[in-house]
Amino acid sequence: MITLFVEKNNPLTPNFYNDVINNLQFHKLTCPCGHSGCLSIHGYYQRSVKSSSGKLVFNICRVKCECCGHTHAILLSSMVPYSQVSISDQISIINNYLNNLPQEFVMNATPSIDESCFRHVIRAYRKYWHEKLLSDASALLLSASL
């Protein structure tokens, strides 16, 4: 997977994604294997993301590396791999969870997010990200004290 970092205020819409892909200079991308200038468009697949206006369907671009032979999806930094919930909505869900606030605020703002999505995001946070964030925070505190 290759993540393209976009500013926080850019909309997560299929049109914005298509504009980014259409203006992308593929020869400047680096493959996760470390090689540059070796990626070419391999195809597209559809992926949906839940938003305040309903489900948005994206045609996600896949590229193939001529050096390692692997294919990679190109995602925006506002998309979460393997999830239909955007990073901003996931942050809202986790913040509400950590502060013991009701989830209705998030679910009312984005009606396509239901209790099942909420449970999935919290489960992933508790299983993968909570310890990682604590570990990173500990490393930052340790390096700051040196």
C-alpha cells in the first residue's frame, strides 16, 4: 500500500481522489521495496467509505512495481486501510470512547456509521493502536529526558 499525504482540510470525495491520481507523477513514487520510478498503473478496484452524505464509492488505483513484482493500492492519508470509516470519523469515535462521551454525536453527524462500525473501530483501537500509542509516547518521553 502506498499512502499519499493530503492536507486535513481536503474533502474525502471520489472526485478529489480522482484529481489526485490524475495529477500524480507515478515516476516519482517510491515502492515499499525501496525502488523509485518503477511503478505503473495495474488496475482499479472499488472501495466504499462511509460519510455524512452516505456511502462514497472510490475507484482505487493499483500500481505494479517492475522491480519486485508486487502490486500496491494508492490511498489518501484520510483513508484507513481495510476500513470503510474515514480517519477523522475514527478519531472522533476513539475520542468519544476515551472521554466516556455518547457515540450519538458521531453517529448523528455520519448516519451511515452504526453501532457495528463503532464497535469495530474501538476493538481495533484497543487491540492494535492503544499499546502502539503508549509505546510511542514512552519513547518520546525517554528521548526528551536524555
